[in-house]
Amino acid sequence: MLVARRNSSLWSWWQNFLQSLLVHSSPEGVSPGLLVFFRVFLTVKILSPELFPQGWLATPAVASLGVLSVMLLLTVSRWYRLALALVAGVSGYEAYSSWPFTINHGGLEFIALMLLLLEPPPSSETQVLRAGTLIKLLMISVWFYSGMHKICDGYYLHGEFFALEALGQDTGMGKKLAALWQFAAGLLHENTSLPLLACCSARQLGVSVAGAAFFIGLSWATILAELLLPLALFFHRTRYLALAALFVFQGMIAYFSGEIDFAFTAYAILLLFVPVLYRWTYPVLIAAYLWVCPWG
Amino acid sequence: MGLRWRRSKQAQAKALVVIASWALWWPPLHLIAAKCWGFSTWRFFGWGMYANPDPESQTRLRLVILPATIAGEGKPPYQQLFSELSKLSTKPEDESWCVNLFVPGPSGALQRQEVANFCQSPEINRHLDYTLHFSSQKHLRSLVDAIKKQSEQHGASVLVYLTHQRLDLGRNIAYTESEAYFFDQQRPRYLGRINDEP
């Protein structure tokens, strides 16, 4: 009895804490109209790779277009839960079939769909606890925990991760980081050369002091951005600045890592923080997604 | 009817809280679990991608077939052989992303042995992925058995090093760090983490 009461109070405390997090992270809430556009984006994002595996323009199959159109109509109608259930099924199957190598943002999309699907009708009890606000909080946690991982894993504390990528130059990120260093070194009139280091060898490196400082500075800038920008969203004074910075930061992540597919999901959630102009921003994002076609 | 509707709404709200709570609590648990069980932070939705190098690009699998004289003496001299390998592997372009096999030559010194077409099979690639991302001893054992079969060293004992590239920018050096495993006729043994940091 005592245990049950303690559990119940713990549950209430957690619910209250979660609600206060939601109020502070999303003071403007998410309007139903905005959520419809977000649902449309998720439907297009998850179904397009399945319906047009060779690319949007390469395989304009009538049947695939028909299925997508019907799903979009369902998504904006009062039967949207049926559409969400079908899309969640596709997303869940994708995660299951690639398990345990499932890409992380696939999990984020699946959770977002489940939250949208299980959202109860609005009432005084569930006024704060809405799927849209929870999805925003989840995205905040994604950035924050990425920063925590970077501190705890140790590869960022002394600039090791970025230096390994730049010196290896066998990934897109490595090549772009090396180019960024050469640009920065040129501005500082430093020696722009970097030694080439492919896995795995033990030797003297020959990275200049300025080069080491560059990689260490870049690593700490990343850690601080990932930890502080999401936290700054909770405060009224810093909220809009943090939001603008996150739009830029997310673009930089996409450029350097090449994680374009994740960037679209992240931008769709970021747009939930902007309650104006969504009738324009989401169609532009969807058009950009179909144009870039990151799965094709 | 009204009560049932109210209960259904409460259940939905509870489900919403449970899913969101799991999603918020999982990443710190994932961080601890990845440290304890040695799996890659890139996997399992913990948001640890890019926190450390992708195992497929910065980890190499090195296998040493042990001479019968060494293999029979209990714990093999894995640190000594690791140092020998570090000196041997001076040309990174020789290093394969798949499997790097070393055998003792006529003089007793280690020599690299080519393993042709080993990683063309999807099954071998699957074992390699599981080994690199999850440090799975089961899949590592399958890899070791397959390589012993291919190199016709059926009864041999094998030392395995999962080697990562490390850097110390402060001292301007590159070094390697390895997880060492020993495979003989009995259970595989994890020997520990070693490095050749000067």
C-alpha cells in the first residue's frame, strides 16, 4: 500500500515536472493547424523512400502517386489517426528490418508518430500535455544529450574527433574540416598543411599549435552549442536568439556530417517552434525534401 | 459511456507520458550502458552519433595466428605481440577495413598474410559489423572460425585486436589502442585494453 502510494506520488511528481518542462520549453504551444502541416511532412518523409525508391523524378509511378495522395488526404482529414497508424507501421517496419543498425532519427520519427497517434482530444487535463509540445521537448533532448555524449566519450575534450576526421580525410566530414582548416589557416597566415593519417598507426603527428587549437576550439564550440542552445530555449530572454542559432547550427551539422535526411526531420521539428508563416515554411521544406531526395 | 470516454482519455494521456518519459530517460541510460557493455554510441537511439569515430572508419580488426609453442602456455604474450604489430603496421594503406591477418614467419617475426576475397560474403560482413559496433564475442568467434578455415589453420589459437586510432594533440602524437581477445579451443577470453602511447 505504502509502495503503491509512493509510486503514485513519484508518478505525479514526474508528470508535474514534465508539464513544467513543457510549459517552459513551449510557451506558445503548437496550434492544430501547425500540427497538420507537421503530419503532412512526416507522411511525405516516411512514405516517399518506400513509394519512390529510385527517386521522386526517376519513378513517377501512377500507383505510388495515388497511394501518396490518398495518404495525404487522410492525414489532413478527420481520419488522420488511420493515416498516422499506417505511416507509423511503415516507420516501425523500417526500424525493425534494419535492427540493430537502425538509424537514430528513424527512431525519433517513430516516437513522434506514436505521440501524434496517442494524443488524447484536448481537455483541461491535457492542455499542456500535447503531442506537438512533447515532440519539441524531445528534439531539445536530442541536442542536449548529443552534447552530453561528446563530453562523456572523451573524443571532443582535446579536439581528437575532428582531428581524426580531418587527418584521415576519408569521409565527407574529414575533407570539409580539412578545407575549413586551410581556409582559417590562410586567414591567420599559418601553415595550411595537415599530415595525412589513415587508421591505424603510431607516430609523431606534425600538427601545428594553431592547428591543434583550431580542432580543440571547434570541438568545444560544438559541445557548448549542443548543451547551451537547447537550454537557452527555456528562458524568455534567450529563446528567440537560441532558436535562430539552432537553425544555423543544424544547417552546419548537415553540411559537415552530410546527414541531410536527419536535417529535414530536425528542421521540421524546429519549425514547430515558429508559430507563424507555417503555411509557407512547411510546403517549402517538403518541396526541398523532394527536390534534394536524400534517399535516392 | 461518459466515464469510459474519460478513462480512455486518461489512458491515452498516460501512454503519452510513458512514451515521452522513456524517450527522455533512455539517452542517459544508453550513455551508461554503452560504457558498461562496450557497444558503439552510434546505435540504439542514444543520440551519441559523432561523439566518437564511426567504428567502420576508425577501427581495424587484427588477428594473429599463434605458433603452437606460444598457444599452449596459458595467457599469451598479447602486449608483446601488440607492440610488435604496432611497429609492423607503419603503412596505413596496407591496412584492410576488413580483416588483417598476421602469422609468424620462419624467423618467428610476424608477417602480414593476404586474405583474398574474405569480406565479399554478406555473412562475413554481418559478423564484422556486429563485432565493430557491439564488440560481440559471438560474431567475433564466427569471424575467427571462418578465417581459420580459409587460411587452413584449423586447430590454431588466435589473438584478436580491435584496434582504434587515437591522437594526443597536446603531445602531437598518434597512437593506437586495442581491445585484446584470445581464442583457443575453449571459451574466448577478453584480455583487456592496451595502447602503444609513448
